[in-house]
Amino acid sequence: MEIQVLADLIRSRDRGRCTEPHCDAPIQHLDHLHRWSEGGATTLDNGVGKCTFHNLVRESPTDAVYLYRSCYVGIVIPVRGVEKS
């Protein structure tokens, strides 16, 4: 399947909104549920739409994350286990 067709199908299936619970932000990134680098296939079943915030949280190493602004309620959320200096 052509990549653009697959991307359009994922956006349509996810109704153009981030798939994280309680998040209604628009999809800005398409990702693999099971990471491609760990053998995940590039398929409709393994594809998912994410907003910028949730994609960044998933891709950032925990020790590099201090504070993020939530994309859906506009509050600052500290990441557990990381102290702000």
C-alpha cells in the first residue's frame, strides 16, 4: 500500500484527532503502535495518529523531560521521577 494512502486511512479512522485518552488535539504525527525500530510493521492496524505533545512525550527519554504544556487542557505537568533544578 502506498504510504500516503495509508496515512490518509489512519487519519480518517482516527477522525483526525489524537488517539490518547482525553485528548482532542488534531493529528500532527503518525506513529507505529509497535515501534518500527523494534520490528513493528507499517500497516493500518499498527498505525496511530498523535498530536505533537503526545508524540513528543513518547519519543523523549524520561530523563530529558522536565515540564510539558498539555495539549488538551493547557496545564503544566511535571514528569514523575525527574526533579526540576
